[in-house]
Amino acid sequence: MNPRLPDLRDRSDARRPKGRPRSHEAHVAILKAALSEVHELGFRALSIDSLSVKSGIAKTTIYRRWPNKAAVVMDAFFYEIGPGIAFVPCEKSVDSIQIQMQALAKAFRGKFGPLIKALLGEAQFDPELAEAFRDRWIAPRREAAKAVIRDAIGKEELRSDIDLDTTIDALYGGLYYRLLIGAGPLSQAYVDDLFRHVMGGLRPRSRKGSRQA
């Protein structure tokens, strides 16, 4: 007698009730709710209560993942904008920096520009938001930039004696200045000009009278 073949449609997980959202689904639901609420209400009016209602996730679950609403908002901001402003691998590491600067400027020109401007303003009066902004947005971005700059130094595209923090300030300070002050457009031409000016002082000095590309 042939053994009975298993019915591949007969899966225990298919019969299992759905129950609460899985961990990742809950996480994403909270982040999306936070981004929606901060756009609609502003940071001050947003609350963990409103996030719970908007996302359908219990407040206790939100507090298990984040210490306060500021941390949720900054993680939500990075969740949405982060993939588009990541450093892309390039043969020349300095090209990766220029491309990333252009991507960040493009994000600032869009709907996220006013949001990050508002969050930076609120951070001047809200210590929790200021801390979340530094720890969850600025610090990871700076570490990523430092890694690319170190690669550029290793490839002799940049001088070995440059200071990493000063270099990042010089490259990106202008973008935030124009975003916050409105001194001029964050255009592609501006980013390319800023990059060219800063890089002019960072490239290795010419050897035996030859110019570095």
C-alpha cells in the first residue's frame, strides 16, 4: 500500500489565528504613524497616546521600543529618508561623497526639508528631541561619512592629515545653513560648487609639480 502523501496545503500555521501583529509589522506601523502625525499635528501636539491610536499599537509596546516620542519621530524620519541618502559604493570614494550630498540636498528640497527644519527648531527648546536628533540622526550620518572619508584617504584621494570632523562640517554645514537660514537654493549647482570648493583644500598636494586630478 502506498503511504498517504502529505497534503501540502494542510499547514498548522495556515490554521493559526492571526492574533497581534508581528513585531516587525508593529514597528513599521508605529514609525509610519509617527511620520504622519508629525506632518499633520507638528511635534509639540504629537503624543504617545496619539501614536497608539493612529497605529493601533498599545502604548506599552511603544514604550518598550522607545523612551519618548522624540526617539520615535527621529527613527521614523530615518526610516523614511535613510535609504535614499545612503552612501553608494563608487570606484572613487570622493564620488560617493558628492552623490550622497546631492541626495541629501534633494531630500531637503522636498517634503522632508520643512520637517527637519521644524524639528531642529523644536530641538532648541526640547532636550529629549535634541538628544534624539544627535543620537539617532546626526551621529550615525557622521560615522557613515567618516568611513567613506577614511576610504578616500586610504586611496590617496584625500590628504592623510585632514581632520574628519572638520571635513564633515565643511562639506555638510552649508547644506544645513541654507536649509535653516534660506540664504540660497539647495540646488544641484550649489552642491557641486560647495563640494568642489571644499575638496580643493583636501586633496593631496601635487608631487614634483604635477597636479592631482
